[in-house]
Amino acid sequence: MKKLLLFFVLLMPTGYLYSQNCSDIFISEYVEGWYNNKALELYNPTNASIILDNTYRLIRWDNGKTTSDQDPLYVLGLTDTIQPFSVMVIVQDTTKPGQDTMVWLELRKKATWLAPYDYNGTTPGGNCVFWNGDDAISLQKLVNGTWTDIDIFGEIGVRPLDWQGGTTGAWTDTKPYWRGTGAYLTKDQTLIRRHNIKIGIDRIRMSHYGDSTTGIYPNSFYAFAEYDSMPANYFDSLGTHWCDCKTSQSIVENKINNYLNVLPNPVTNDHFTVVSGAPLISLEVVSVVGQQVYFSTVSRQKEVKVQLENMPSGIYFVRAITIDQQKIIKKIILQ
């Protein structure tokens, strides 16, 4: 029996042995906006503070390269502490007059940590927060003296093409996700990690997801496997993250205050009713590629009727903001 147990343990990937749900920080939001409006949100899903100094770092794997971890310009060592069930919002520090196109003030106000800006210089990490849709990003942790991927956005070693086969593309919503066919998901988009995701993706786990019928990332990086999409330059949700790792108290609060339901769902005849546990101040419907198809301000109502206009069938997202500025997103299906 002991030999049999050892056999199964040896078959388990190393990344799985190390990674457990709600055990370490992961990427909770990715912003690829216009110009230098770039940001990354990291979430602490544990009930303890996590000190980043000398233990965590970000790498931008530029244009499909596999050696960016050897270039200090692309390696950003992280410092500071992320409190329990809280986030760090990293924004590029192009905020001073005379620099390259400045980060919009709206995004700058969301930052809790400014990454250095030194695109062609010598500052460590100065060329890290410069992604433009075709760069992979990895979050690494120093484990037993070795830098180990604990979360990966995109696919390291792959530079996705554009629709003409050129090099201005991004990962898309159509297999194999890197050939430029379909709608861009990682370019001119904000991607928000879904609340049921409790762990990052490491290289070993990713390598075991090659079966398109069961894998999280079939063949290449498919953002919709774990992220919801919002339009370019959408920053409202930065600063907080809803995750199922939260404590039971937070779950109770979510049930009472962050309750949101859509009736009926699937939606028929382009109309439905939104029922909320807290008074709403605005309601929005967006497509899976972040296109806004409906928006309305709401006068502190808990029940709102929505009428769409001849929308194509498919998956959409209802985004509501409550009177206390809580953001709630609900997936719907239009038939």
C-alpha cells in the first residue's frame, strides 16, 4: 500500500503539491488600456498579511521571449505588504510632465504601488509594466531558493499574431487563441478574475491542460476560462476584489448586501428584471468582449426592469453599482 501511495504522489505535478486554493497571492485584475494606462491588481486570498519584500516579483515576457527573467529591466521586485483579503494595485509611474504619455489621473488615483518607468534605461523593473496585449506576465515567488511561477497571464514563449499575421495582435476568443482570429481579449481590455478562482496558474499546471475538452487553457491562453472582460480604460473595479476565499462573515455580507439576481436567466425576448440586496445607483450590460450595450442610472432601487434592443444571442454581463459603491457582476445568457 505504501508503494502504491508513493507511486500516485510521484505522478502528481510539483506545482500542484505546492499550490493550494486560497494559499497565496494571485493576479486578480489586468488593465491594458490606451497609451500607458497599464495596471495589474494582486489579491491576497488568505486571512494573514503577506510581506512581498525579497520574496515576490513580476516578469514581463516581452513579445514571446523566454529569457526576460534574465534581463533586470523586465523583472520587477515587489515590496510592501498586502493585507488579508485585500489587493495591491500596480500602475506604471508615467505620471510626471515631460515623460512619455502620462497615465490618466483616473487610473493614477487607483494605484497603491507605482512601478518604475525607465523603458530604455537601467532601472531594475523599468520596462516591466509596458504590456500591450501580446506579452505574457508571470508572478513569481522565491520557494526554497528558486523563483517559481505562482500565476501566469498569457503564455510564456508565445507572441500572438494580429488578424493579418503581423505582430500587433493579442490572445483572442477563438482557437488556437494566438493566431489573430476572433476578438482580442488581452488588448484594449480590462480583465477581472472570476470570484470562484482561488489560485494562480503555474507552468506545471498549465502544461497539464492540453485537452480542449477538459483543460482550463486548451492549446493556448484563453482569457475567458478565468476572467470576465470589460472595455478599454475601465478602472472602476480596481482596488477591491470579490473572491470565494473570503471569510464566512464576508460571505454572509455578500449574501445580504451584494446579492444580485437576474430573472429570468437565460433571458428571453430581450427583457429581464434585476433584483438586488442593496439599493442600486447604476446598471450596465456589456458583451463578452467588453462592448457596452445598455446603461442606466438608477434612483436607489432594489428592483430594475431592463429592456434591450434586438441584441444577438449569447453571453453578456450585468454590472451593477450599489449605493455604497460595491460593484457586482452577473453573467446572463440571451436566447
